[in-house]
Amino acid sequence: MLKRASMVLRGEAGAVLIVALMTVTVLAVFSLAAVMTASQGLHISADYKVYQQTVYLSDGGSDFATGIVKRAMANGMKLSSIDTGNANLTIASTANLEDEISGVTANGSDSVTANPNATVRVMGDVVSIDVDYLKSKVMPGSSTESAARYEGIGSGTAGGVGIYYKIDAYNRNVIANSSSTVRINFKCVEGGGRCL
């Protein structure tokens, strides 16, 4: 009987090795899949970070453009020295931008990607800005009431003038092939030569 048991053990000696190799292979495949998934997740999060950066830069460019419009209104529809003397701001044509802000040129032939009114450099990135005058509208009530959104029945009789602009800001990250455009509709209620 002892002889028969040793013959059975000798016949199954390689089975353990095969099972061990199959287990190691399955674990290697799962490990490789986990590493690839983690790597892919890192690439996606890096791309999203770059995209968010382009959105934030474009949004900041639109805020900067509203400041240009407000300062120009306070300066008699002429660009202020704060803007013309800014080393980080490049204005394509001062006269053209002033005409668009004042409404002499409504919806100029420029565009934020092909021929912007201005570009502003923010920490090495360039944001293109396009300002388009849309319309002017006499607002009910005084300009202060209108700026405070206190318009309508029962408001004062002296109305202000609401000046409407479309402002586009564009940023492109060439390395990551990511771009973003932020468009805002800006209403400036003129009051005493300035934006309220």
C-alpha cells in the first residue's frame, strides 16, 4: 500500500507548479490593469487641470475688459493711461477699441480668436479680449436707481442710459491643446460720465 501512494504523489508533482504559475499570471494581469487605470486617471486629471486654468484665465480676461470699459467711460470714452501704459496689455488699435466702446463701431469685424481688440499677459499666458458695443437704451428711473436694479413703476422720472456690450475673452494652452472662451453680456448704466 505504501508503494501505491508514492506513485500517486509522483504523478501530481507538477500540478502545484502549474496552479502557482496560473495564479501568478492572473495576479499580474490584474496588477497591470490597476496600473493602467491609475495612469489613465492621472492623465485625465492633468488635462482637466489645464482646461480649468484656461477657463479661469478667460474669465479673468473678461473681468479685465469690463474694467477697461468702465475706465474709458470715466475718461470721456478714451482709454485711460492705466490701460495704455500697462506693460502686460497690448491693444491692437487704440482708436478701434475706443470706437467700439463708444458705439461708433458697433460689432466690429474683429473676433476674439482671429483679430482681438487687445491681449493681456497673465503669468506667461496670453488672454485675447474682444469688446463689442451692442446697443444703448434709455432706462426708466434715475441712473442710480437703474444701476441698483430699482427700475419700474414708481421709480423716478429722470432715466439713465444703459449701454450694452458683449465681451469675449479667449485663452489657449498650445502645449495641452486646450482652449476656452468666456462671453459675458455687460450692461453699463451711464451716470455722470461713469459706469454705475
